[in-house]
Amino acid sequence: MREILGRRRKLLFRRGGRSALLGAALHCATEWQWPVLPGVGIRPVGRQPAGARLGLGERTGRRCSCPDPDCVVPGAHPFDPGLMAATTDPRMVRWWWTNRPDAPIVLATGGRAPCAVSLPAVAGARALAALDHFGVRLGPVVATPTRWSLLVSPYDLAELGELLHSQDWVPSSLRFHGEGGYLVLPPSQIGAGRVRWERPPASPKPSTSFGQGGPPSSAAPWLPKVSTIVDALVMASTSTPDGGSRLAY
């Protein structure tokens, strides 16, 4: 009897762990109306020597599940289905993560969905410190061990072009996730490591007109405009030790 109960506990634990991704994907799609789809994910490739200078001995290697053996963003991109399949339909989201419970959550950026600006993690920490110092209100910030991504309200190429044109120099380490782009969301696991919220999504402020018969406020998290943060991101990327020119994944 104890053995049977132990197996049940293990089964429930596994289900609970895997359901976190499904729950997060459903929340994004239904509560926030963010179109999502499953990412390609990663697969183990056995044990391999770790870097000698790290002194870690052996570790389990992981590769992207896509056909490219040299994929530079393992697990952190769409493949099958493609990006155009992103949806807010809860039935489709449930079907995807029921069949692939460990798949990363990929947000299709742009359109009516959030956009994002990402930069190397060290530069990202500096940028957030600078923005906090000047009292700039920030939206959600997604972090991996190598990159941080600041979510912003949707922008178009014309608006982005004007902002970048006004800069003396834009480091190549900055990435802009707009229309036709994507971003991996927490609590996904990718080749670079665990995806987490450095700044979790904040609830929007209640609509003042709702009590007077106006429409209720959107449930989606509040997002800043890209124009309010791009200067600090360029400055932080430029001041990184390598000049911010290295495209670090």
C-alpha cells in the first residue's frame, strides 16, 4: 500500500510540475490576450566534459530539437508549428501543451501583442538600475542567464526607425522584437537555462471610468512605450566591457 501511495505522489508531482507551463500559456492567451505557441524545446545528448576552467567535471549536454546541429538559440525559437500559428484560443493551447508538456512558451510579438527590446544580461541589469534611478516605470522584464528582455507596448517600424536614427550609435547586441518576431516566456527551459521574470507583470491600474459606467480596464499587464527606455538601453549596452557589440545569446 505504501509503495502504491508513493507512486501516486510521484505521479502527481510530475503532473504538477508540467502543468506550470500549460497554466502559464493559458494565462497569457486567455487573460492577457497574448498569442502564444510552443517552442521547439531542447533534448538531452548524454554526458559531456564541462569547461576545464569551470572545474565542473561532467555535465549533461542539451541540444535544440530542431534539425540544425549548430542552432545558436537552442530551444528558444518556433519550429513546428511555425510562428504564424500563434493563437489565443484556449483549446489550441491546451492541445499543444497536453501533447508537449515541456515545450517552451513562445510569444508572437507585435500587432496587438507586446513588443520587446532585449540586451545582454549584464547590460540589462545596468539599464534597469539606471531607469529605476530616474523613476521610469517599467513593465515586465524577462530574464535568461544570458539576456534580459524588456516588454513594451506595440510599436511599428517607422516609430522604431526614428528612435534609432536619433542615436549616435546602436550596439549590435540590442535586439528588437516587433512585428513578426518572438520572445520566450517564463517558466520555460531553454538551452541557455531557465527563463524567469526579473520584473513580474504588474496588474493594470483600475479604470476610473468603470465606476461611472465606462468599460473595465484590460487585464493585460501595463507596458511602457519603447521611446521611454531605448536611450537607457543603448547607453547600458555601449558601456558594457566589450563595447556592447557582441551578439551574445
